[in-house]
Amino acid sequence: MDTLVSDFNPWRDIPILIGAFFVLTAAIGVVRFPDLYSRLHASSKLVTLGSAGIFLGVALSFQESAALTRLIAVLLFQFLTTPLTAYLIAQAAYLQGLPPVLPGGVDEWGALGRAEEYAQADQEAVQQLAAERQS
């Protein structure tokens, strides 16, 4: 039994296991959720949270300040960009008229499916401004 060496370090392994659990939950959510909006929520929020746990465990296993600062920089970049990217993707899908599959989907501004109307109104406004500048 002495040949079996346990390399379990709770300070390193528990955050990695928690992070892996969140990433697994995100993968299940992406497969099981019915529409883009809920899949996007699962993939952005849970993967960010899961990678935070994994990065924390890796940083604690390296125990070097250079590795720790790089991992913190990567995690900070991910925390800043992932929610913004998810928001922009959801907004683009919403303005293109992609309805949520769930019944009683929320259309707060009443704009669902009216992106072409807004684009036409924008073009008319640009043409009107150009005509005013020429006269």
C-alpha cells in the first residue's frame, strides 16, 4: 500500500472540482435548454464561474507570483468580456426577431421582429439629413 501515493491537495483540487462541476452544468444546460437566450445564459455565466474555480486551483498549484498574476489577468479579461459578448449576441438575436421558445416570452420594448422597420426608419432619417445639408 505504500506505493499508492495520494497527491490530493484540498487547496488546489477543491476549486478545480467546483469549477469542473460548473462547466459540466453549463454543458448540460446548452444541450437541454430550448432556446438561444437560455443556452447563452448557461454558457456565459456558468463557464465563467467554472473557469474561475479552475484558474484559482491552477494558480494555487503553481505557487509562483508570475503565474498567479497571469491567471488573474486572464480571469479578469474573461469576467469583463464574456458578459458583454453574451449581451451583444442576445441583443442581435432579439433585434433580428428570434422569439424565445418558452411560453410567455418577454418583449419589454415591443420590438421583437421589427428590426427591419427600425432599419428603414434609420435610412429615411439619414436621407433626410443629407437632403437638408445639400439645401
